[in-house]
Amino acid sequence: MEAQACGTPVIAFGRGGALETVVDYKKNPQTATGLWFDQQTVESLVRAVETFSAISNRISAENCFLQANRFSSRMFQTSYLALLEKYCHQVPHRT
């Protein structure tokens, strides 16, 4: 996230948190923020680096920044407060 917050595209293992935080170029080139590699092997990572070298100039710094911003503390706070507001209004008040 730190790299993307600085507008830098990334290469990430395509499992776990990267599935939510990195938009894969192969899946969505218009909004990509990086490239996933499929296996934790030297060969898979080398292929990803080679592919990344060819496409990294097509990944915009703005996409990276916007994606990272989705996970900022301000966005978390705003979403959390909205969720609380929604559910607090649904709880019946006891007298």
C-alpha cells in the first residue's frame, strides 16, 4: 500500500490481501495498480518481473494513489462511522 500511495505500481503474490489491495493488470488494465504472480517460485516471479517491465509504463500513478486511498485511515474512519450510524438507527430504544 505504501508504494501505491506514492503512485508506484507493484508486483505482488496473487493471494491474500493483495487480491483486495492490488488491481492486477491482466484482470483490469484500465485501473491496474500492479501485477500479480501466481506461484511462489523463482520462475513465476521472473515471469512477473519480465511482464512488469513491459507494461509498467501503462499503469498510472493516479490509479495507484486512488487505490491506496481506499485503504487510508480517513476512509476507514468514514466507513466505520457510516456503518455505526446505519446500525445504531436500526436498534430499538428501550425505555
